[in-house]
Amino acid sequence: MNPETHLSLHRARSTELREQAVKFRTAREAGATGSLRTVHSSPRTLRTQLGWTLVELGLRVLPGRESLACHSPRTV
């Protein structure tokens, strides 16, 4: 991919994320009733956010990486 194309895609996504962050902050400050659906446009994004939250929680619950390294299969 052309570096300029990659950079423009990155800038567009960055702008989208900043806009979502502003919407989220204003909804929280306005005292949204605990529902993230007012901030997110579709239930799919809510499921995605919930999924990544569960992944992050699972990674925190797992033991240290040192113990996982000895059990991972070798690819070479």
C-alpha cells in the first residue's frame, strides 16, 4: 500500500475515533442513564466493545507471560 494512502486512512480513522470520544464524554457528562446505545449507533459496536472488554479482562486474569511461553507451540 502506498504510504500516503496508508497515512490518509490513518488520519480518517483517527478523526472518527476522536469524534466518538467526544460523543462519549458528552453523553457521560450529561448523565446518560447507563446505556451506551445513546453513544453508539448500532448494537454491533456495543457487542464489539463488550467482546474486547472481555478479552482484556481475560488477559488480566491469565498468569504471567513467562508461564505461557513454555507451552506455546514452535512454528520453526
